[in-house]
Amino acid sequence: MKISELIGKKVLDDNANEIGKIQDIDINLKENTISEITINPNELSLRKVNFKITPEMVSEVGDYLLLNISKSEISKDNESKEVPDVEVVNPSELEERNTS
């Protein structure tokens, strides 16, 4: 299967609940392996929160990517990795940027 066929594929947990879609795949070219899969959840949020899973969490790949863990387990693993989709800047730094 080609990587391009995986991007955008729906991801289901072990209870067949839809988690989201595959957004990105990190590949280790030296070892010819997939190191991490990024899932974009189908949720509206002010914060951009993607889930990261490893190939060990994948049960099957077909019409869907089926996982062998639940959505709550993925959420727990990714809580510490949340990164806000904003840049916090000191107002004086903005003035310096605009004058240069």
C-alpha cells in the first residue's frame, strides 16, 4: 500500500469508534519502517490537538485503520503533547519587529 493511500484514511479504535483521519506518517528511511502516525481528530477546538500513535497500536489496515487500543488510551498518552496553535509574544517585541 502506498503512503498516499493512507493519508486521509479514517481511524477507528478497538470499539469501532471513529477517532479521526490520518494526517501524517513519519518514516524512518534508514530502517524502512513507520515510526509514528499522526491522527487529526474530527473535533472542533480552539487548540490544535493531534494524536500520535505507533505502529504497535495498529491492528489492521483496510478501508479503515483499525487500532488495538481505545480512544481514551490514546487521549491519555497524548495529553502531555498538546501544543496550542498560537504564538505568545510580548507586545514590545511586536513593536521591534514592525520597526525593523
